[in-house]
Amino acid sequence: MRDSSTMRASEQDGTYPRPQLMRRSWADLGGEWEFAFDDDDAGVASGWHLGTTRFADRIVVPFPAESPASGIGDTSFHRVVWYRRVVGPDDVRAAGLGAAAPVLVLHFGAVDYRASVWANGRFLGEHEGGQTPFSFELDGDLLDGAFTLVVRAEDDPADVSQPRGKQDWLEEPHVIWYHRTTGIWQPVWLEAAPPSPERVTRVNWTPDLPGAAVTLQLRLGARPTRPLWLEIEIDHDGTELASLRTRLSEPEHRIVVSLPLQSNGQGYERLLWSPEHPTLLDARLRLVDDEGTVVDDVASYLGLRSVGHHGGRFLLNDRPYLLRSVLEQGYWPESHLAAPSAEALRREAQLIKDLGFNAVRLHEKAEDPRLLFWTDRLGLLVWGEIGSAFEFSPRAIERTVREWTEIVARDAAHPSIVTWVPVNESWGVQHVSHDPAQRHFVQALFHLTKALDPSRLVVSNDGWEHGESDLLTIHDYASSGAALRDTYADAAAIGGLLDGVGPAGRRLAAGSSDASALRGKPVMVTEFGGITYAPGSDLETWGYSVATSAEAFERHLDELVSAVRDSPALAGFCYTQLTDTRQEANGLVDEHRVPKLPVETIRAIVTGDGRE
């Protein structure tokens, strides 16, 4: 049992699975579960969902079955897997069940790819989408002592219409693709809560710096069945910034909260969020009935910052800001796409900061929200992304749109996220420059994202073949610094790329009208480098260039980074990549997060401080 009543949301320890909507008590259902492969897909017909069948194998949740940390470590193809766990009275008590919170909510952070869930043989529901959360309300006899929880997960390794990112469709990893992640791979937990019409299910904070205000988008589980009031308190270090009480009558409300202290134009910057000063404000939300009884009480947090672009520059808080970013695959050798622990996510964010970066691109993966808590708290700008599907079809379109919408909704309240990337390198739209349907899809995703979240920048197709886009982002794995310096010497040189063919032999704009619209937008090299230096590796490693000694690696790294870092025409860069990831051994650190050069050396190269 964990009690958040005496702590501020912005100062939590990083273990709560949904960091921007915290309740007082919760019970982690991670640990040992019963497990079975179902290669013949006979489990439902055999009654496994009823919960009376015991499974012989044991798995450690939330680690995918392919990973060593799961205790299974089987990387071969298995389309269907099953989980079973008895949830006991201790779990229910730890979740905080009581008169003030009479139902239990069962939460799944992510299950790849399609999940069906039963409790005591009762079908609770299903969810499709391997990167997004879902939950079920438990009540009635399920609250009386123990109940048996059963999960069936289906993940077809050959189905390339599924958004899947770096998960390989071949049995053995090759080039830039890795072992698959099947089944539960993010936390499973219980929390006591009020019934859905009186339960807060989503909060999103959008700051308005010129208006000295913040807008709260609040969602309840259902339309209220009786009068309710919402009480909002926002403070910083014990100083109250805002207090508001408003009536709720709908399941979703948009509430503007004034921050009077921010109306002082000479002092408002003190509370702004940035990587250098990651100031977080605490918020407490209470639902109260007409008798004054608190029916729901949640803690949240927010950051005040703005994002934009002007004159070819990325703007943070209305000031030009050079992004020094690194590509993060979010893959660990022992646990694959799942983080080894909540603490590992804190260390990951701190490592990125220590190496001199002020931003991170979460690549082909919707990350665990607990990492986003640390990017919020420690101060890192984030590019949010989805794991792509690999084919263009009506089914792939439907799946991508649904899952991307859920990703944006889940993560939109995090101040660290400044850019959304719905498409990477034309994955899933390989013929976007020639196929009008694919071009319309890319444009639709851009405009959908802007409709869901107009407060952030959106990259239409990171790397090349852009449609309408807030940024012109380019992937360029040139092996020499001289080539990079020539290509990005000035705006005229970059403009020439738009008129011809860019790096990797791909057009930078999907069409001629797109090329015109991209002129004047901030330009960033969002993938470059990729130097392989992997002494002692027992894998057949792969990268874009190779260094054979630490000295050669330092020289080559400095040559490439300085070429883009010092370009007056670039608004930022993203180095490939943070960590070695299996055979793709082109990280600044190895797969165990051990730096390949002294941290201070890498930091000096990234920032340019102290380098001649």
C-alpha cells in the first residue's frame, strides 16, 4: 500500500504508474503470475478464461515473455499467451477499498497487442493497441475476498498492420529491429475509487502564458447522476497560486484557471518550466457533493511553458532554444521494451541530462508514463512518437489513428513533451511521394494531431517526404563532419535540398506544394551519427560508421556533432543514439548504460563547452 495523502504529486517517488492523476492508495499487481502459451488457440474453448485451470509456467509481470526478466525468455513466435493471478484480500485492502471509495478499478498500463480480461470467469472487456492503457471497474462479489484474474493476450508476429515500432517480423532480430514484446509489459495495478459518474478519469493542463492562466480539460467516467462540485487548488512550494470551485454537470469540462501572480510581466518567468529550471506546480482536484462530502480526491501537477517557432527557430517560452537531443530506443537487454524498474527510468532521464542533452526523441515507442514524470521533473524536452505499422491498408489506418489518439490523450498533460511525431521515415506509407492516398493519410495525421493538441508542434513525417509540418526534420547519416558542414552551412544550402533529393536518396518534401510550405520552417537534423564502437561485443554489430578505438570514437563523434551543433542554419539536432540496442551497437553508452567515453567528454562534445 502506498499513501500519497502527505506528498505533493510533483515530488512523488516515480513508482505510481499514472503520475499525473494520483489517488491516495493503490496496489501493485506486478510479480509472479501463472502463465501459458496457447499456440493452438484452444484456451477459450477449453475454458481457461473461467479461472479454474492452473497454468504450469510462472512469469514475472510486467516483463514480456520474450525477455529474461520475465523468467520465460522465449523469443520464438507465440501468437496467444495467457496469464492467471489470484487477487487476495491483502491486495484489495492495499488498494484502499472502503466507504469513501466503494469500487475497485483494475488498470493495465499496456498489453501488446490485443487483451481480453476476465475476473472469476466474468468477462470484463477487451482492448486493442499495444502501447496504451485501459481499465475496468470491479464491484459486487469481486470485492468479497479473493477473485481470480485471467488475461488472454494475442499478438500476431506476422501482422504488419499492427502499430509495432521496432518489433521484428522475423524470428531473429536483424538490422534495426529487435525481439518482439508480447503481452503485459507495463504495470498492472488496483486502486479504490468512487463509481464512474463520480470518478476523475483524465486531466490535461494547457498553459496560457500571455493570459496568466492554465486550462484544465477534465473527464469523468460518466455523466454525473447528482450535483457535484469541482474544487481546484494549485500551489508551488506551499504558496497558493489559484483556488477555484465550479459546478460539474457534464462528463467532460474545460475550465480556465487564472494565475494572478503570473500577470506581473516582470516576474512571471520565475515559475516557467524549462530544462534549466524544471519548475512544477502541484494541483489537487476534489469532487464534492452538495453536502460537502468529498467523493473523489486526486493529485496532479503541471508546468508553465509555451512552444512555438518563428524566423526558422524553435521557441521555448517565446525565446529561441537550440535542441540538443538524443534518440532513445527504450530497450533493455534484460526486459526489452519494458523498463527493468521504476528506478531505471529515473536513471535513464538523468543519464541523458548528464551527457549534455536537453531533449530526447522517444523513438518508435510510446514510453512508460513514469519516464515522462522524470523528464518533467528533471527537465528534458520530449518528442513523443508512436510505434509504426509497416503496411498501408484500411486496417492499419484504423489501428494507427485509434492508438495515436489514445497516446496523445494519455501524455498531453506532460510539460516536457513539446513535439508530436505521428510518422517516422515513411514507415507504413512507403510510397507517400507517389500515392495520393498515403499522402492524404500523412496530412490527416498531422491535422488530427493539431486538432487533438494545438499547443504543440507536430512533425508530419520525421526524416523525409514531409507534408505540411511545423518543422523540417532531416535524417542524414553522412560519415564525415565535412559533408555535414557543407550540407547545412546556411539556409541557401538547405533550400537546395528542398529543390532536389535529400540524404538517403529521398525527397524532403512529399510534393512541390509541400516544399514551398516548408521554406522558412525551423530545420533540424533529427537523426545523424550512428557510430558503432562495440569492443568485446559477442553480436554481429551494425551501425552507419565504425570506430575501432576509444580515441577514434571520440574524434569521429566530435567531428559529426560539432558539424551540426555549430550550424547557424539549424534549430536543433538529435544524435543516434543513446544506448546500444542488441546488434545496433551505435550508442553513446552500451546496452547496460555504461558510457563508452567519460561522461564529461561526451557532455563537452554535445554542448560544445570547453571544445576548441
